[in-house]
Amino acid sequence: MRQRTTIRDHEAESAIFARRAMVAIVIVVAVFVLLASNMFHLQVSEHNELQTRSNDNRIKLVPLAPNRGLIYDRNGVLLAENKPIYSIDVTPEEVNDLNATLSQLQSLLGFSDDVLQQFEQNLKSQRRFNNVPLLDNVSETDLAIFAAHQHKFPGVSLEARLIRSYPYADLLTHAVGYVAKINQQDVNRLKEQGELANYAASRTIGKLGIEKYYEKQLHGTVGFQSVEVNNRGRAVRTLSTEAPEPGIDVILELDIELQKKAVELLGENRGSIVLMDNETGGILAMASTPSYNPNWFVNGISVKQYRSLLTSKNSPLLNRATQGAYPPASTVKPQIALLGLEDGTITKDTRIWDPGWFEIKGVDRRYRDWLAWGHGWVDVTTAITESCDTFYYDMSLKLGIDKMSDFMTKFGFGEITGLDIHEEVPALMPSRGWKRARFGQPWYAGETLSVGIGQSYWTATPMQLAVATAIVANEGEYVIPRLLRGTIDEGQVSEALITHNKPIELNNASNWTVIKNAMKMVNMDDTGTARSAFKDAEYSSAGKTGTAQVRSLGEDEEYNAEDIAERYRDNAMYVGYAPATDPKVTIVVAIENSLGGGGSVAAPVARRMLDEWHSRYMINDNDQANHNADN
């Protein structure tokens, strides 16, 4: 049976088509509206932001390191410079086989595995299209060898840059300091100070001495280069450059010739010499021996070298001028005598009998004078001139520790001097309260006697002794020491300010004269403890010798340097100034564990140092001329 053919309903189909077409049109229109809206949003509403983001992907700011400021001595001699060097850098993206290339370079140039390890560490923090340093400060020999084979090493290049260099090596390390590579601790500190962006292109930062203290001035301001980069981040052209601002040049008070002399005089000894201008507080020489070469740190010191510095029994890392805390011994007797005069405990005519020892009533012990048979009748002038301990035992017991501690603090003992380096300690000015807090014990009368001759717990740095001696020379004027003489910024020289602390004012100003006259006799009188050292000098001078005990002796024990281990020998000390009547400079000499005392070891060193100063600055000294005429 045949199936009947159904007649199609064209109207229904037409209605369905119309509805579908309308839905399609609505969808298409909606899509176009959405696209148009999005285009409006991107090209109009968000135009500025998206253009900026596009430029950020296309344009990069490359930081440019500033040239570090130079450091000069007072006569214009360059102490720290920027030396051009060549380095061998690797651009990993341009090297087909990095490991093979590094191996071939090692065979060619003979560098150690440590260099490769450091390169791998540097590589982790760099993008593959950036130059990564492999060898710094390439020698002329290696430079020539690599230049001849450079065509074999695509992606490896020679780069020129500036590094810090110290032409006088270990002569000035503790004063000038050094720069070294920026570490994580530096990064954290720079972040806290808001300075990190200024070091975007810098590899080194000041770590010690003047380099650290004046880091902000010496470093300069970072510059930027605007470059266009491709989709892989590589620069294709330079758009603009903002040049970096170089650091400010610094002029120091140091005289390199005086510094050389100081180091020469100290020789192989452990010790320090400080020479200070009395009027300005300028440090003309500040030597600490032994020292070390600061150039080791510029490109990264080896583990072996640094370990040798840390473990050396001679402690070369210690700046003995500002961190060496020594018992001041008899070098502080002028200040103690000044307290006795001011307090009324003694007068300039007060005399005591010195049999060579002193006893405290009720104490079964004798405190010995350095001269076993004593000095006989002694007044304050004789006590300073001949360094009589017994006179000071008697006077200090009457004064008491409280008065001594308070008065010595006025001279800067127990406090940092304010010298413009960070490496300084306050040492220790003991007091009754300090001992109670430190040991939980009372203060004893015998300790007062020891403090009265600059021993016991009392310690001072050579820089503190220089300040305290200069205060006496200046009759109370307290000038704060400084290394900075001035700066040079864009050719303009600016002098550093002379700063003062509160002056020491006496009830009787003539007491200064009593003390200064006695210090003059130390050097120029026949009985003075430094007379032999300063005999026939072309200038007048005043001073005070000191011999500081490193360990205490028993009541009946005799000191013999030859029989004592070197580390337990006395320290030889000397403080003084010249000329005697118009003091221009103050000098301090401290020599550790010497075979002689202050008069036989330290004073001759001071004499030769002052001879050098006098020959360079030719101070007219009428006082010495009159003295020579009298003799």
C-alpha cells in the first residue's frame, strides 16, 4: 500500500525561520554592542593606563652607577681612587653550551673552581640576557690571552668599569676604610633607610672608616637610561639618558707623610700613634699596627685571607687608636693632679715624704712606687715630672673614687670622642656605681689607689688620651677630633666645621699653669722621665710618660720583662704636645707589651714623630730658643 505524501506548511516554517533569524540578529547585535563597548573601554576609558602598561613592556629603565667620590689628604694627595679595570662577562642567552664554554675558559685562563661557584650564584639572580661577571680585574696577561681567543667564545665579552683602589694599601686602612660588595645585611639596612633604589646599579658600599661614615656623600646619585626592548626583553635602542651624579670628593686632615712616619716608627710592634691639631681637632696621623690591605675586600676577599685576619693573634682588624682600650697608667696624672688642686686636697706647695711605698691605715699591704727607694720629699710638680706614684696614692685616697670618676668624665673618659668613624669604643671610667652594677660588690680603698695611677679597671683609647691631653694644652677648651677637613662638590670646596664640647672651667685658672709647667719639665728638665728622649730638640714640648701594667704583680713580686711572657709585658705609653707654651699639636703613643717603659720606648717614638711634624710645618718656637740660650 502506498504512503500518502504530507503537504508542507510553508507558513509555519516561515514563522519559525523568522523567529530564529530574529534571535540570531539579536545575538549578533548584542555581540557587536559588547565588542564596541569593550573597544570603547580599552581605547577611551582605560587608554592612559593601558598605554602606560604597554610602555612598561616596551620601555625599560636601566640604572647607571655613579662614580664614587675621591678621598684626598690635606695636601691633595689621592688616598682612595677609582681605577679602570676589565672584567670578563658572560651573556647566558648568547651561549649555546654554557657548561662547555665555562670549562674551556677555565682551561684557557686557569681560574679556580671558586670562581665558577661564584658565577653560578650570580647567575641565579640575573636574567639570561644580562651580562653576568665571571672574572673581575683581569690581569694584562689574561686580558691578552682572552682577546686573542675571544672569537671562539660567542656570548663572552670584555667589559670596562671602575673599581675602588687604595694606593697606600695598609697604611690607612683603619682611617680611610674600604668598600666591599653589597650583601644582604646591607640591602636590608638600605631598605629601612629608603636608600635601596639609589644602589640599583652599585656593586659595592662603604664598610669601614671614612668610606662607611661618609657613604651617603661619597656614593652619589644613581642615573637611568631609558631603552626600548623587544618581546624577549633585550634592548634594541636607547631612548634617553639621565646621567648619574658622581659622589662628592672628600679631603681629610691626614698628612700622608706623617702617616708614613707613624707606621714606620711603630714597625713590627702592636700599637698606635695619634697626632692631633689642637686648634681644629684635625687628625694629622692615626696609625694602628698591624694593619691589612683594604684592596683585598674590594672585589671580595677569599675565605683563606679573611680567616687569617680573624684568627691572627695580633688582631690586625682592631683599630687600636679608637678601639684599643688600655690602662692609661701615669699619662693621666696631670688631670688627676688638676682635680687635687681644684678640690683643695693639695696646693702647688703641698709636699709628702715618699719612702718608695704607701700604706692605708688598717690595711696590711704596702703599695709600691715604681722607684723602690722612693723620691724623698715630693710636691705636685715633682710628682708629675718624676711620675711619683706615692704622691698619687696619698692624693687619690683623700679625693675618693667618686670625685675622680666625675672629674675624669669631663675630659671624655668613658665616652666615645665623636671622631667621624664608626669604629670607636668608650673604654671604661670606673665608678662606685659601675662596680656595684657589674660585680655586685662594694668599692674598696685599694682600688681607689690603683685608679689614682691610671690602673685597676680604668681603660682608655689613644684617641681619648689625645683629647684629654689637648684639653690640658688648650687650658680647658674641648675640641672634638675629626678626620674630615672639607669636601669638593662641583669644584666648590667647603671646609668642615670645627666642633666643641663644653669647656672645662676651673675655679682657679692658674692651676692650668701649674700642670702645664710640670708637663714641660717632664720633657725639658734634667729630672724629667722623658728628658733623654727630647734632649736637644729644635722645639719645646711637654708631656707625660706612662708604663701600664697588663697583669698585677704580687706584693713582693719583682717585674722583669725578660722573664715574663711577651703578652704579659707592660705597655709603653706617652702623651704630650708641642710647642710647650703655644701648643699646636698633641701626640699619643701606645706600644703594647714592650721591653721598656714609657720613657725609654714610647717617648723616643713621640720625639721622632714630632721631629717629622716640625720639619714639615716649621713652627717658630721662641720658647725653645730661650731654653737653649739658658743652658
